[in-house]
Amino acid sequence: MPTETTMAAASLIFGGVLEEFPKLKVCFSHGAGSFPYTCGRLQHGYDCRPDLCATACKTPPKDFLGRIWADSLVHDKDCLSLLVNKLGGDRIVLGSDYPFPLGEDHPGQLIEESDLLEASVKRKLLFDNALDFLSLQPSQFHSSE
């Protein structure tokens, strides 16, 4: 669920895991929970109240926004747009919630119908980013004939 997803992201950051393993790719479900939307508060706590935030990480939380991956399953075009703005259009992959019943009836419909995203970003979210996350090449999935 989104709350647990947010806690997992914050734990990886404040626990120093993402700092210690800079090449580690982690993709969070539910649009990374509320992490992209509460990162400002986490940053403020990091800056002003280190006694309340784990201090194993010397890198500010906001610096991880371009490194964290998330799925697109947020069920709202404005939330999807904010997610793209916070994490970057190259860090979000299509989410389906399979096998659970809370996904879109037609996976990718929110992305395809969004009037807030450019066509190039939609292609990344629907296809290109998943290949990048998995270190795969498009040629592995179609013939050159």
C-alpha cells in the first residue's frame, strides 16, 4: 500500500542504502506512495531536525528524486504529472497492479489519455523506461526483418 511504499523509500534513503549502493535500481509501486509529494517535508526534517531523522545518510533526501523509480499507477492525471515532475520522465514505468484488482481496467490508459504529458514522455512511461530499468534493448523484442 502507498503508506508502506513511502516508508520503504524513506528507509532506503535515511538508512544510507541508496547512498552506499549508487548503482542500485529500486522501483516503488503506487507511484512511490506519498514519497514524491512529501519529500519536501522529509528534506526539512533532514535539514532542521537531524535528531528526528535517521542520519546514516549524508546525502539530502531531495537528491534522490532523480534516482528513485516508480510505477505509474496513481489513478489521477494530476498526480501522474506531479510524479513525472518530481522523479523525472525517465524514472517512471507502467504500473498494472497485477494480480490485484486495483489496477486500471486498461493498463496505460491514464498515460495515453493524459493531456499533461508530451508524446515522448508517454512513450518512455509505456515502454522505454522499463527496458532501461531492466537493462534491456528494444532489439531483443522484435526482429529486424
